[in-house]
Amino acid sequence: MSVFRSGLLVLTAPLSALSPRLAPILASASRIVEDTLYIHLQPGLSLTGSSQPKSTYVPATCEVYNVINKLYADADAHGHLDVRVLLTNIRNQSLAPQSLSSVQNLSHPPEVVLTDFQTSDGGQYNPVKQQLERYATSCYSCRPNLISVLLYPDYEPGTGEGEQPLQKPDWDGMFLHSYSDVVVGGTFDRLHNAHKILLSTCCMLAENRLLLGISDKNLLENKLLKELIQPYEKRVEKLCEFLVDIKPSLRYDTVPLLDPYGPSITDPDLKCIVVSEETRKGGVAVNKKRLENKDLDLPSCPYVIGLTGGTGSGKSSIARHLEHLGAYLVDVDRLGHEAYAPGGPAYGQVVEAFGADLLNEDGTINRKVLGAKVFGNQEQLKSLTDIVWPVIAQMAKKQINEAVVQGKAVCVLDAAVLLEAGWSDMVHEVWTAIIPETEALSRIMARDGLSEEAARSRLQSQLTNSQRVEQSHVVLCTLWEPEVTHRQVRIMELYHLGGRWPVVSCRVQCLAPCCSTSLSTI
């Protein structure tokens, strides 16, 4: 029988071993806590030893999302529990780590702290309990005379109880993408665990602000048993309490939704919309409205995709696949070679600016000599790009016009320097190919025969993945087999060309091997 109204559950098992244990852990906790159960994820935390354990950041990854999703799903078996997974120490990739030394206030301060951490003798070992209490009170506001309990759930065979903590995994390439301003809409009547999954996803994706559109008045007219829906003010109150509890660092703005769109089609700061299966069509409609509202100088046809990515990212293979699907391909690298060629539109200006010593015997520009002149010299590099980039842009526009003549519906501008050159105003959408740095290094070294130091230097001279993602509408990853990349591209080609910014589908299957595209998938 439950004896405490509120509790804090500290989960210390490695994430890889935690999922199959969650159901029995929650079952044990439900016999002790009768109302609000806060859950704090701290994989690998040790409660033995003399030094006080401290909370550390956990990267916001696909694996973390799946664990949180399963926590709420398993909590459905315990209807009396109001489960709240705390995200204070779950960190977005793009945010700089901040101190976790301050104590976070909770709306229902825990009376008891529980943990899955187990001692070798299977007892309530007092020094471990004291460490647990000190850890809990250093992180969150708790009731005086906090009680501590070590849980010993009845795990099913094969769930890995008693295993040693695993080594810290390599998180590279597994991060969820994040966005400065995120929006979500819904009725949010009587907050339940499916709502909590949706809202937790929003909080993990948002860096600064979460805008919540809450259905009211006209939008409630067609709801079944609308008379039973809680008043708008009550729903807002419950939402804000939950959100401030799980992630107090975000700014939360709530607005009543009187039409299907609300501020999502007019707020210029919004970068991402999160949808459920039920609201997926609404997310698509919002994207179309935003595109209609944007004052574009570009003609609607062909629809121009600006494809970019760092060296070794697999951008060119994606471009070829889009061409195979029927898109008109503008190869900016090839245009660059034409611009530098004798008689080309940039040839004379480059030779005049950088000297005849960069010419080969046949009069062509030696690109390696030219590269050596500008590498590491920002002033010289700017002189070169000021000559070449405008010329290439004009050549690319001519190619896009050729796509019009050929009646192509989609044109792909394959340009490694799309963002650096400021060419995003030439395209309707920016698509970026990314891979983890370790994989990029391996590809560059194998392809170009470079040392690791030389390959790393080349990567460091380019925009980072995060910088590209922040300016992109679609993000693709070529880390897996070509067939997986082709499937990503096909999804984008079918569904996303009419969109203005990412639509996130809050579903488990979004975090399969193609999770790098799920944050832009509708």
C-alpha cells in the first residue's frame, strides 16, 4: 500500500539495460508512492564511496528519448501515479553545459527518494541511503526528514540485474537535433501520459522557448463530450505546472487556439513544430501556410532545393539519388571549374588578383597553388570568394532557368558552400547532409589519402554540423547503408517539399536508424 504522497525515483542503471527493468521498477515504486512520482535519470551514478555524488549532464539522444517514452508508457499500468520525468540534466547538443549546483524547486516536494541502485547484500545499507538522500537534496527541493528506500524489484530473467555499469557510450552522431523556438498545439485535457511524451519531446528539442497553442471555443465544438473538457484556465495551469517541473530553464508561452493555425503561421522565430499522429495533417497544413505567407522572389516552379554538407558527408551521393528520382541537378563544383577555366567568367579576375605564378604551363589555374595562397589567410580568402561566388551564383541561376525550360518540377543546387556564400535566397529549402566527425575523418583519410591531422584541419575550416543544422529545413545522414539514405531522401521527396520548417513526428519509429531525418519528417 502506498505510504507517501510524493517521491523521487533516481535511476542509475545504464540506459542500455534500463528499458526492460522499467516496468518492475515502477511497480515497486507504485507501492510506496501514491500520487506524484518524479523520475531523475543519472545512468552510471554510484552511491558508494565517501565523496558526495553529483548530478551530471546526460546527452539528449535517441536512446534517452526511448527510455522516457517507455517510462510514460509503462506508467499507464499505475493509474494513481502522476509520473514526471525530469529533464533538468538532459542537455541539448547545441547548448553549452551550465552548472547543476543549484537546487531545483518542485511543485510537490518529495517525501521519499527511491533508487534502482542495489547493494551486494540486497539490504537497506545505511551509508548508501545517506548518500542517496544527500544526492536528492542537492538536486531538488525535498520535504524535511526525507526517507530513502533502495528498491529490489522482481526482475524477469535476462533483464540484467547485478550487471556492472557499462562504460560511457560514444554519443557522437546520436544527439537529437534542437531548435531555438518550438511550437506544439493540442487540447491537453486532463494531462495524461501520451501528452507527457509529446511535451517531453518538445522540451528536449527546444533550446529557448516552447509555444503552446491550446484549443478553445470554436475548436472544441466538434469534440466528443465537449461539456466534460476542463476550462481553458485549468488546462493551462496543469500544463505549466508539469512543464516548469520537468524543465524550468525554458520559456513557456501559452495561447488559446481559436483556429487551426494560431501564431504558428505568423511567428517568424519558430523553427520547429512537434506533432502527434492525430495532428500530423495539421503540421503539414501549417507548413504550407507559412510558405504561402512568405514573400518569395522565387518562382514556385521549379522547386529549388539547396543541398549542402561538409566534406565526406555524402552530399554528392544524395544529389545523384535526387537526380535519379527526376530532379534537375546543378553541380556547383563543376560550375566552379568552368568559372576558373581559361576564358571563364572568373579567370581573368583571379589571375589579376593573385598573380600569374598560379598558372600551369597550359594556362589553366593551378587550384592547389591558389588554395595555398588563401588557406589560413582570411583577407586573401575573402578576396577570392568576392570574385568567384557572385560569378558562380549567376551561372547557377542560368542552370535553374534551364530546368524551367526542360519542365522540371524540382531542381537541386548541390553546393558545399551554399550557406557560406549566402545562396539560401536562391532556394526554397536548404537540405543538409551530416555525419559524425569521426566518420567524416575516416572517409576523408580513405578517399584523399590524408593524414588524420590534415583531414581534421580540413574539417575545422568548414562550418560545423550544428551551424548547418540551424540554417536547414531538412537534415539527412549517410552514416548507414546507401539504402537507408535513399529511403530518407525518398521520404523527403514525397512529403517535405511543400514545407517551410521542420515538422517533428513524436513517434517511437521516428527514432529508428533514420533518426537523423525524423526531426524533419512529416
